[in-house]
Amino acid sequence: MTTIASIGTGNMGTALIKGILDAEPSIEVRATTYSASSAQRLAAALPTATVTSVEDNPEANRDAVASADFVFLGVKPWMMAETLRELAPALSPETVLVSMAAGVSAADLARLAPGSPIVRIMPNTPSSIGHGVIALAPAPGVDPTATATLRGLLSGAGLVVPLAESEIPAMTGISGSGVAYFFLLAEAMIAAGVTLGLTEETAKAMVVATADGAGRLLAENPDPAALRQAVSSKGGTTLAALSTFIDGGIFDLTEAAVTAAADRSVDMEQENSAAIDG
Ligand SMILES: NC(=O)c1ccc[n+]([C@@H]2O[C@H](COP(=O)([O-])OP(=O)(O)OC[C@H]3O[C@@H](n4cnc5c(N)ncnc54)[C@H](OP(=O)(O)O)[C@@H]3O)[C@@H](O)[C@H]2O)c1
């Protein structure tokens, strides 16, 4: 049976493991957190996993990784060095390290855990309901069978897209961080609905259902320009709104936002690399 140790199981780690377990309940998962209170919440979210906290057991992380097939690293990027230095003596050489950290390069991970096979992934939060997007970038030398197994596991959490590590910043810009852009638009639409006289409750219900419907249509027909044009009659209401967005610079603004996220991801790699050196 495949065993996953999930070290640092917060928002993203929980989302991924939940997606994986929903699809494959027989996977053995050992999940850790720092605090006992987080572990208690996690145990409720992942009832079939073995959950331990470092607060209760200082050996929790090392115990969890012992002979695991995959170690998912879900601590914050700036904690990666400390965490890997702690884990390194307890890792079997064939255990694959799977880092979900934004801004920690495979080269730096390899410096921290010499000899371990390393895969970088970049997930997003809808992974918790099986609708995530997960970029998968194995470092050279990772056993293709292990990569294929990992890909199969992650597919329970959503669409797995194999990428080169150099493409991760762009992926982060449109997908890792991208979920939040749709939430921001939803927030703005609800606020606009309230300004035009709807109650917040009504506006929220309508925007949520509209986002759901638009997402489903797009999944069926992945051509956003065609879908938009199909609802934009000349002189009509939708075109009035879309022209306002387009004339207001939505394409340039979106490109700037995505570039800011991608650039931040590259900056974080440099900052984290310098911190590891330091
Ligand atoms: N959130 C996203 O949308 C997203 C998207 C892509 C990638 N990521 C990446 O996912 C990683 C986690 O982000 P997150 O948002 O999930 O953070 P988070 O919710 O703060 O989760 C961090 C987890 O690490 C645990 N932890 C802290 N110190 C630990 C230790 N010494 N040993 C074991 N566990 C420890 C925390 O436990 P306590 O709760 O007890 O402190 C918590 O469970 C980051 O590297 C981030 O770059 C996140």
C-alpha cells in the first residue's frame, strides 16, 4: 500500500490530502502539524489519516516519514530549510520528497536533502474538492514509476499538468494564485449588486451560482472568447458591461497582476535560497 507522510498539513496540505483520500481511501497517510490544536482540527478533516503534532511529540515529523513512499512538504517556504534538516537523517533513499512550497527551488531542496528524489508541485486550493490544478515538475533522476504513481495520486485532487520547473512561476501566476482572482471578481460583483439595491444575501447567492454556472460551461467548452461573444448581443446589456471592462484595461491589468505573482515567485526563490545559504 502506498504511504504518504504529510509534513506540515495546513490549508494546502489538507486540501491535497483530502482530494487524494477522497479518490483513494486506502492510501496510508501520516500527517503532522506543529500545534496540538491544529492536529485536532486536522484529524476531524482527515478521519482516516494518522495525525500527530510536534507540540505533543517532538519526534512526530521523523516518525511520520519513516519508510514512507512520498513525503509531502507543506510547511511555509521559510520553514523548509529547518524542516528538511530535521527530516534528512530519517529519510530512506528511495522516499520521494514532494514540495508544494512556492519559491523554493529543486536545487535548494536537493542541497537540504542530498540524495533524495525531489518533485516540485504547485497546487491550488480547489484540490480539496477534486477540482484543483496541480503542476508537477520532477527533478532529473526521479524514477519515472514513482512519478507516475504520484501523478495518479494527485489526479484525485484535480488536473495534473507536468511542467518544467522554469514554468512554475507562470503557473503560479495564473493558477496557484489564480483562484483568488475569481474570488476577487466575485467580491466586486457582490458589492456592485448591493450598490444597485440588492441585499447582500441575494447578491451573494446570485454571484456564487453565476460563477458555478460559468465555470461549468467553460469546462464543457474551453473557449472563453466564444462563450463571451455568444452572450454579447449588439446594443445589449452584456456588451455594455464587457466594453466597460475592456476599455478599462482588463487585459493589461490581468497581465500585470499575473506577472506580479510570477515575479514574486522568482523573488521568493532568491530570498529563500539566500536564507538557506545564511
Ligand atoms: N495556500 C495556497 O493556496 C498555496 C498554493 C500553492 C502552494 N502553497 C504552499 O503550501 C505551503 C503551505 O501553505 P499553507 O497556506 O497551507 O500554510 P499553513 O496553512 O500555514 O500550513 C502550514 C502547516 O505547517 C505546520 N507546521 C508548522 N511548523 C511545523 C513543524 N515544525 N512541523 C510540522 N508541521 C509544522 C502548521 O502547523 P500549525 O497550524 O500547528 O502551525 C500548518 O499545519 C507553502 O509552502 C505554500 O507556499 C500554498
